[in-house]
Amino acid sequence: MMKKILLFALFVSFSWSAVAQNINVKVENPDSWEVLPPQKHKIEVTVVNKDNKPFGGDVRFTVMTDKNKYLSQQSKTVNVKAGDSIEISFVPQLPEAGFYRCRVECDGSFKVFNIALDPLKVISKSDAQPDFDAFWERALAELKSVEPDYQLTKMPESNSKKDFYLVKMKSLGGVEISGYYAVPVKKGKYPVLISYMGYGSKPWMPSVDGIEGVAEFVLSVRGQALNEPINTYGDWIQYKLDDIDNYYYRGAFMDVVRAIDFVCSREEIDVTRILAQGGSQGGAFTFAACALDNRIAAAAPDVPFLSDYSDYFEVALWPNSTVRYKQKELGLSNEEMFRNLSYFDIKNLAPRITCPIYMAYGLQDDVCPPHINFAAYNNITSPKKYITYPTAGHYVGDGWWDKKLEFFADYFAPQTKSKKR
């Protein structure tokens, strides 16, 4: 038991680290960290001796599940000349498809990293309640009964190519939400890209140059971003955790649908070419928007949040700690809490999605770990594909924006150009 506790402590920080000055371990070839059967991982390690004398010692390779269950440890002895390096490799024996935490260490120097085996076989069954669809149909009906009262204020960022507007509108419960809207000045019918924002993100607007020939709308949901100065929800994920009809994400998910209502109200928008994207919470919002509204033509979420809660709370420290605090305060049992959260779990919404999806994830993500990304992704039945960023944490590579534009290209007319963000 003590060995397992110590191993957990070593893995829980889950970050790249190196503390030794003279002996360093490097883990090479990250593109091989995700494999599909019958391939096997080959973990390539370089031991670098910066000392002015030879080094002899053991290199240990430890594997745990993403829930921090110890699986195995291998060891190899190396002898490295002064100022030299040596290459070795390990082949882990993994029991099943999934994500695994690995640690390579030698003489106080170590690296911690994730590997993946056949992510498409990571299945997390739906725990949707019998009234799940009816619950969301009621919410959508309530939203429809609210007059949106769209208000647009032209902004000084407007230029010869695009006009920029601050948009305010009413959503579920009469709550005012807002966003930034950019649209080409030239009259015409344009595709539109809706961007959903991350948890607690600061307000941002489309680039002044923007995407040529495309309108853009960046939504701020209730209590966040542009609306945070009047936030009445506190820490959003905790708000009304014991009351599904008033839980924060019931309203927030309706906000993402209201954003679609807004762009569809604009005569300059081609409603057959509505696209959506977002990362983290924005990735979850993208899933929710596609699941709750079939007007989206295609979407590209990344590192999505709000998925597979019971497992999520085992593989990540947050939001587990925050939600558990509120659970205790409210006196909710685990059964009650997870039942409530199941209504807002994107893995349960995913089967409702009918449009093409392109998802990106960071293999080293410890905020929204890959396990929860694929719990939702693998429940999508519409056309889909994903891209792995093997060394990325809770973010994706610089090339993701261009990958998204390529994915959306068929919906952009004429062929678009943009500057990177």
C-alpha cells in the first residue's frame, strides 16, 4: 500500500520535470505515444550524462492507469561515459484500450507523460435518465417563449472590410447575454462561425482582419466574459447543483442555442452554413449546440469539458474539488449528484449530434483529460474525425486554427483566407 501511495504522489502532478543537474532523461518520439492495435508502444528514452565522470545506474519505467492504479514497472541498467548519452527503449504491456500515465526516471531526473492505446475503443456508456430528451425539449420550448430582443451597437473596430457589433439579447429566464459580431461590409449571404468560450475566459472578439468572406459571432454566456461584471452565479459549475431545472448549465446550454437563433435572424447569414467551434468549456458548448440544435452544419471542438463526470472526478483534481465542496454543503449523495450532472454531460448529448465533427485533444491534458474527451466523442454517430497533439496539455497546437479552416473550407465560399490567431 505504501508503494502505491508513493507512486500516486509521484504521478499526481502530471507534468514534465527534471531535477538532477548531471543526469537527464529525455523521452523521444512523442508521435508514437498513441498507437492502434496491433501496434505496440515503443517508449524511446535518452539518458544524458553531463558529468565529467562515467555514470552507471538503473532507468525505471512505471505505468499507471489514468485513475492512478499501478500497473507495472520495468528497469534497465545503463552505463554512460562522461559527457555522453545512451538510448534505450521500453515496451509497455497494456491491458486494454485507454490512456495511461507513464514515468521514466534515472538518478533523480524524471519525465511524466501520457500514452494512448486505441482511443476509439474507450467506451463510457450513457447514464442519461429516462426523461433526458424530454428535459431538454422542455428547456428549448422555454427558450423559444422568450423574446430575444436583439440589440446591436456598432463598434469602432469596424473597417472597410467588416463591421463589428456588440450584441445583447435575452435568453432562458429573460437573462441578458451578449457577444461580439463581425460581418462583411459588402452585401451578400455569408457563412458564419460561432465561437464558444472557455470557463472564465476573458472577453475577446473576432480578429479585425478576420476570416475573409465569413461572419463571426463570439458568444458570452450568462455570468461569464462580457457578462461577468453582473455574475450572480458564483462559481458557475456549483450553481444550483441540487436543482436540475435551475442548474447553471441548463441556462448556459440554452444560451448557446440562442446564439444560433441570433445568427439565423440576420438576413446576411446563409443559415445552411452555420459552423461552431470552441475549446474546453467552449468545446462542451460546441457539443451541446450541435446536440440541441440541428441548424449547425459542422463543428470543431477541442479539449471538451463537462463530460463523463463519475470518471472525470477520478482522473482530474478539478472540478472534482470544487463540486465535491458544494456536494458536501448541500448534503447530496454521490447517486444524487451524478444523477443531476448526467443531464448536463456531453457524453449523453453526443448521440443527438447529426453534423460532422472534427475534434482536437491534448494527450497530456490534466484539466480535461483525454479519457473524458473520448467518452463524449465516441458516442457521436455522425461523421467525425480527430487529431492528436501528443505533447499538448489543456490546449492544442498552433496549427489547429488552420486545420479547422481546412475542415470548414467546403462551407466557406469563395475560398477563404485568414490570419492566425
